[in-house]
Amino acid sequence: MKSIMFFLPFIFAVITSCTKQSVSVTSNEPVPATVNKTVLLQLVNDARKKGCNCGNTYYAPAPALTWNDQLEKAAYLHASDMYQKKYFSHTGSDGSGSGERISAVGYSWKFYGENIAAGYQTEKGVISGWLSSPGHCANIMNKNFRQMGVARAGDYWTQDFGSR
């Protein structure tokens, strides 16, 4: 009996250290400044103001987007996850989709969208890359979106869009 009592603290420590903890995301936690928001908004809104050919589809001018810190936070969390775990996907390493991640930071959306990229070093480069890709360009030009947030971790980028 003494030997069992001796090992109980160790068994308890192992069991509790391996328990999966739920992670809560609060929208008031600060996001590190990883991008130049002014440049990103200018580049995106310039394209939206002029209208744009996204592949074979022309998108008429669209209203300007505004920056949203909650969307930036969702973008940062996803870019960081991809960077730290070295994968590239709209599906998070925990199986989450972009709508789930956007909701998790407290953004109540009516419409949402997401662009991801890797390998770019500048805001101008990543926006140019997205505008050269028909699907990403269509997100940038989508008239349903009113707000955006962008973040990067290393050379992994995420751009989240939304409207309420």
C-alpha cells in the first residue's frame, strides 16, 4: 500500500499534464503589429475603387473596406498557427474553418471570406499575388465585405474579410 501511495502524486501529475485544455480567445488580447495596415487598406481599396479583372471575370468597383481589429486577430492566429506548425491550408491545425476562427474572436458575421499566402515579404507583394489569383481577387472585390484584417507570421499571411 505504501508503494501505491508513493506513486500517486506522479500518476496524478502525468494525467493532469496530458489533459487537453480548452483555449479561449478574447477579442481584447493585443495582436502584435505584423503588417502596415495603412498600406494594406490603400492597396485593397485602390483595387476596389477601380474595379478589377479577376481571371476572366470583371468585378465592378466596390465600396472601400475599413480595418477591423477582430478580423486582424483571427488572421494573426491563423497565420501564426500555419507558421508554427509548417502547414498551408484554410483549415486550422485544430480542424477549424475560417468562419469558426472569426467567430471565436468575437466577430459576429453575416458574410466572411479568407485569403492565405506564403512566401511574400511585403504588403505590396502579397496583395499583388492575391490580385493575380482569380479566387483571391474575387474575395478582395466582393461587394458583400465591408471590413478586413490582415496579419502575418514569418512569411505566412492571412487576410480575413467580413460584414455584419
